[in-house]
Amino acid sequence: MSSCLIVDDSKVIRKVARRILEDFQLDIDEAGDGQEALDRCGTSMPDVIFLDWNMPVMGGMQFLKNLRAQDVEKQPTVIFCTTENDMSHIREAMEAGADEYIMKPFDRDIIEAKLNQVGVI
Ligand SMILES: [Mg+2]
């Protein structure tokens, strides 16, 4: 079973994402900001991370840079989740090491297609 960490400061978005991702037999964990996500990764590195951009304490970009700087056996697949008007953020995130991105609001079909694309399901 692949493990998935949902990182978003919105409890509603985490709940929606969790409900969808659980359908794909993924083991789900959640974090409300980048720092919390780093702590989670330190305990147990997930296989895939759904990452929000704007979050308090530590945003998605800072988290991504921290994560990619870590010397770990296997880096997780990072799917950056953003709103449509964030094209510059998308470019920045991909350059910082995100593997893929999805637009918010996402639905089951979009998530399924993306998980297929990155080879998680
Ligand atoms: Mg946010």
C-alpha cells in the first residue's frame, strides 16, 4: 500500500482530498502546514505528497526546498496543488522539484489521472 501525505492549511480541502485518495487504497496522513509536513516526513517518508502553496508557518515552496535538500533513500513524488491563476507558482514549484501539479478545485477524475501519470496507482 502506498502512503500519501496531504499538506494543506484548509481542513475542508484535506477532507475532500482524503475522501478521494482513500478510494485508491492509499494510506493517508495529513499536515496543516509545511513545518508539520516536514515533521511527518521525518518520522515516516510518504510515497506521494499533495502539496498546497499558501500555508501559514511554512508554505509549500519552502517545504519543497527543504524536502528536496534531504539526503533520503527515496524522495517522494510531489504533486503541487494550485489555483488556476498561479502559473508563475507552477513554474517555480516544478523548478524546485515538484513532479506534477493539479489545479484546484480538483475532483476524483483529475486525481486519478494524475496518480496514474506518476505511477502511484
Ligand atoms: Mg492554502
